[in-house]
Amino acid sequence: MFSPLDVSTSALVAQRQRMNAIADNLANLNTTRNADGKPVPFQRRFVTFAATELANSPPGTTGVTYQVGIDATTPPRRSYQPGHPDADKEGFVSFPNIDLMTEFVNAMDASRAYQANLVAIDITKQIDNLSLKILA
């Protein structure tokens, strides 16, 4: 009965997770150590989406699922800073290879997708209300 709302809700959850990954990337833009304190640069997070059949919905109702991945293929950005505590023997520090502009564009895209799903939920509620008025 609520499958349009369920589809939009699953998309909202996925886009929220995408925004969380982007915020994590931006917060760790200059992180040169891991949680154990070892000089390992932060690795960029990204979210991939996939279609999935929704539970408790009519058969064939497809929603969105997500998976958070770590970009282990992109090498770190190396900067010559011989005085830095995490510098290697040659004086280079390994920083996360996160592009600020790419993250901002991704954040804007995720925000617009989130807004679009909110509008879809609002329209679905309006249609349900009008249907109830017609039936009454």
C-alpha cells in the first residue's frame, strides 16, 4: 500500500549515507594517521547504489540499497614537508588523495537527489489525501 513512500524512503536513506561518506572525506582531508596512530593516510570513502526488492511491499517493488566502499586504488598525495612528524626518509608526507571540488560537486548532487525524493514523498502524500477526499 505504501510502496511509493517506501521507494522514496530507501532513496533518502541511501543519499543520506552518501552525504555521510562525503562529510567523512572532507573531515579527513589532511589526515595522515590511521586509528592506531600509524602514519597511514585516510582512504577516500564512496557509496555505490543498487536496485533491490523491498520487503513488505508488492512483488516487483524496487528500492535503493547502498554499499560504502574504500578507494584503495588511488595512491596518496605526496607533499614535501621534511619537518612534519609523519614525513618519510626523503621528507615526503603522504596525504589522502581527496579532491575538494569533486567532493563538493558530489555533495551538491546528493543534496539535490535528497530534495527530489522529499518532493516525491510530498506528492505521494498529496495524491493519497486527494484519493481519500474522492472516496469520502
